[in-house]
Amino acid sequence: SPIGGAIMIVAGETNIEINRSTFNNNSLSTTFDEEAIGGAIGVVSSFDTITITNSTFSENSAVCATGCDAIGGAIGLLGESVWNFNNNTFSGNTADCGPGCE
């Protein structure tokens, strides 16, 4: 599966911090029958602690052409992680799974 239009995180038991960052007009798309995970940030991990502070996510997109899942216009996650969001702005982010999705 395509993961993260700007940042791909594939880890386990890690502390990840993102601070004072701007994610604008990132996109992730697939034409295959697979998931598009995270227009700006895609995370496939377990037992991570991810902290995002003072950041902006605008006009990011995850697009899947047909019969698949688009997960998270701004941030997409597969797995189990602890998330801390502090003073962030999200606007105009989209996830579109295209025709044939439910």
C-alpha cells in the first residue's frame, strides 16, 4: 500500500515528535486495489508514541481510484499507537475512495 504523501512512518516502540511543521498540498494516490494511507503522514506501526504540536495540515489528500480504502486525508494510521495532538490546525484535507467503495 502507498503510505504517506510527505512522511512515511514504519516503526515500533518509538517516540516520534513533529513540531512547528506545515503540510500543504501533499497527495497520495493509487490506481491499484490497495489502500492509500495518509495524504500528508502515513503511519504503519505498533506501540509508538507520536506527538504533533503547533503544526498545520491543509489541502492534503489520499485518493484510491477504485474499490479500495483511502485512509486519512491529513494523517492515516494502521496499527496501534498513542497520539498526542497539541495546538494543530486541520483544514481542507480529504480522503476519497473512488467508485466501488463502501
